[in-house]
Amino acid sequence: FFGTMITMTSLLLAASLWMTSSMVNAFITSSTAPILFSTRCALPKKGFFAANKWDMLIDEDEDEDLQFVGGPPVPRDMKYNLYNLQKQRENYESMKAVGGKDITNDVYARDPEDDTFWFIGKIARVGDVTVEKAMARLWPMIEEHSARLRPVELYPRWGKLELWVTPGDSELDVAYCKPELQFVQMFREIDGVEDISKAVRNVEIGFQGELYENNEEGFRTVRTADGKAVKPAVTATSTDRQPSEAEMDELMEVLNSQVEASSE
């Protein structure tokens, strides 16, 4: 009898220790996961745990101010979290490596009541997926990324932001205000397509979101309501080579100063 009691006591003690250990592990996991996998984090370039510029889009203190609730239902694969962002970035890189820039587009976001277009990132698509369908499919992710990237200028208009596209890798033409380059507005819904998530698979599209480093101000341009350049075209000093990074930085500073001057 006493042997049975001792055995039962030992089993109960072991079970209690196991449950306590499990609870501690669960607490550690749940308390650290938001730090590593917070949806406020943007994409790392190399893996989930890359540091610095890919680590966080906004500060902890700003989180409560940015609320993304309401609006149309968001498909699970387009929710703004690290897993989906990583998959879309991988899709973009793989597609562009095979198809080149012809299957890509640059994406800009705009407050409908402002004439500044902010560069938000790039998309890619394959097969018979049009840029209109790709943008409609990626809309929830891109719009939220826009609001997080520019919380002051774009977040207040989240849900009503305009998204525009240009040909892939056309930032230089945009910076030079080439008159032949016109932005094209995209829309959340496509005529004749009832459910875009069924019409376009998530493996047929890719999105690479823009992020800032070294406190850069971000690329922006002033355009008309129909996407045409406002400023006269900038004449390049040479057509035999592409401008250096230093020259591009100088050009960006000039363009951004023009934007600031026009808004005063």
C-alpha cells in the first residue's frame, strides 16, 4: 500500500514539474515572439532576423497610434506580417531574375488631396496576370506598407490612398521628369472579377517593399492629378553612362527640395 502511494506521489510530482516547465516555456515563447515576429517589423533582406533597417518599420511608442482596423476583409496571405512579406519578396526576386524588369512595375502611393507621390516599392507578376490584377491582389499589403512607411503623410488616409504604377526600374526617368513617362492609377477592384484571390494565386505575384536606411527622406515626386510630371525635364549631362550613386543622391536632394518648396 505504501509502495503504491509513493509511486503515485512520484508520478504526481513529475507531472507537476512537467506542467510547470511547459507553462514557463510557453510564457517565454509568447513573451518574446512579438519582439521577433511583430507585424510592425518590415522585411529583412537576408532571413527573418536581419538587423538594423529591416528590423522595425515604426517604434514601439508609435504602435498604438497606427491602427489598421475596418475596411474590406483581407485574405490571409495578404495580411501584413513577416511571413507574407518574406514570401512576396522572394517571389519578386525570383520572378525578376527570370523575366527581367519587363514583368515588374514601380509602385507609388498618394494622398488623394496631395500632389506628392511617394515611392513605395516594386511588384512582379508572371503568366497572364496583368499589372491591374497584380495590384488588386496585393492591395491590402501595399496600402498598409505605404501607411507604415510614411505614417505622417499617408497613414491618415489609409483606406483611401491612391496607388499608381510606372514601368519597372524607372526611378531615374521619374527623377528626370521625362514627359513621356506617365503614372497609371490602379484600383482595388477589377471589373468582372468577383474574387481576386481566386483569380490570381499568391505565387503568381511578388512585392518588394521600400524601406529607408540612414534616416533617408525617401523618394517622392510631384505629379499632376493624372500622373504627369509637373516640373520640366532634367537634362542629363551625359547619355553615355548611368549617373553614380553620389550624383543620384544629389539629384534626389534637389528634387526633394523642390517638393518642399512647392508645398510651402
